Amino acid sequence: SSVQPGQSYVELVSGGVVYLSDVVAVGAEFVTTADLLPAAPGDSIVIRPIPTIDSMFGADNSYGLRGSDGNPALADQIMVLDPITQATSSYYFSTFDGENCWLNAVTFDPAGDVLLYPERGLIVKVVGPDVNVYYAGQVQTRPVAASVFGGFNVMAVIDPLKNVDSVRLLSLANSGLFTGSSSTGVKASAQGLSIDADMVYVLDTASQVVSTSFYSTFPGDDNWLDTNTFDVVSNVTVSAGRGFYIYRRGTTPFTWTQPAPHMVVP
């Protein structure tokens, strides 16, 4: 009875890979998911609630992001990109007249129940002091499959164990984003030019500088390259708890299987 369509998701472990999909219907003996999952007899299935702004950041702003009594521009903002519509929505904590709740920064509608999908990243724009945010939950120990749609996607690095030591950091080289096929990974450039390839954007939060990379299959330059300098950047890493952008050219999505820590090699 606690499984709610549109508010829960299925976590299926099949063939050693974790697949995530939203629950769209619930019956007495079944649930229907938004995606056709590769379920087989003996697979493990867990149904979980989709996190919300209230459940992740606290209905009372547990982590102390800067709020505002009326002007969202003066507050820290949680920014969520919908990869389907390519629209970004922003939310802030309102302290206006003692209401103390999360609101949409444009419409001022209540936003505490806005869904934050586990396979997608989000952006927190901090205009006040630095804020430390901590989450607790089950650690993934298997590869996790996530959809990459046409246009911009904010992807989540969901395995905290990747930060334990340097060989577990998720680099472009060991990310599994390039598979050699644009139907299962990023589209590469045979000419060595970023103009016809999918691109990966990684933000350095300390410097606020974004690096942009693409995969080249041009003879002699078969590697991840910087879009501006064309230097090899296969060792660029993204940290757990941080998101990064993938720009997918065209409208055909692909499924990225993020490697598990025990599968990552130096």
C-alpha cells in the first residue's frame, strides 16, 4: 500500500547490473514500470520511494542553505534539469512571514514534494557561506544503468566508494561512457572535432571552471580530448556526490552503465 505510482521506483538487479525505473501503476500482485526492464527469474527487485526536496534537504532546511524572505536571488537555490523537456527549475527555502518551506523560485508554488531522481544529478547554487550536505543510505556495489537523453543531462556519480582512493575515482577513461558505439555510449568524432561528438562537461567547484571533453577516434588521437586545447584528458575525474553534464547530440538516447567500485581499474 506504500508503493505509489509516480512516487516510487523499482531497483532491479539483473545480470550483475542495477536498473532503475519509475513505478507507473500498481496492482494487487504486480507493479508496472516506465521502462521495459530485463527481469529474469531469480533477479532481485526492491521498490523505493523517489527522494524529494523535503526528504533530501529537510522540510525545515536541515542543512542550513541560505533562505530568503521574498527574493529568491538572495537565497541558495536547488536547480533541477528535466532531460526530456530540457527545462531547468529552481527552488529555494522561503522564510517569508514565517512560512519556512521550499518554493519554486519563479512561480512561488510549494516545492517540498518535487522529485529528485536518484540516477540524475542536480545543481546547488550557493550564494551564501559554504554548506556541508550529508546523505545516508544503501551503498551501491554493482554497476548502475542510467538513461542519457538527447540534449543536456545532469548525471549523478552515485557511488561514494569511488572517493576512497585514487584508483577508485571515476575518470573519463574508466567511466564506460565511450563504448565504441553511439547506440550504447557517447557519440565520438572520427574527424577529431567536437562539433560532431557528444560532450562531457565537468565543473571544478573550487575554481568554478568547467572543462569540456569529447571522444575522438581520429587516427593518432583515439582518446578523450579537451574541446579547446585538444589535449588528452582521459584522467579528468568526477567525485561522488557531484554531478556532471553530458550533451547528447540528436534525440536518440543511450544507457550508460556506471561501473561499480570493484570493477574500476587504475
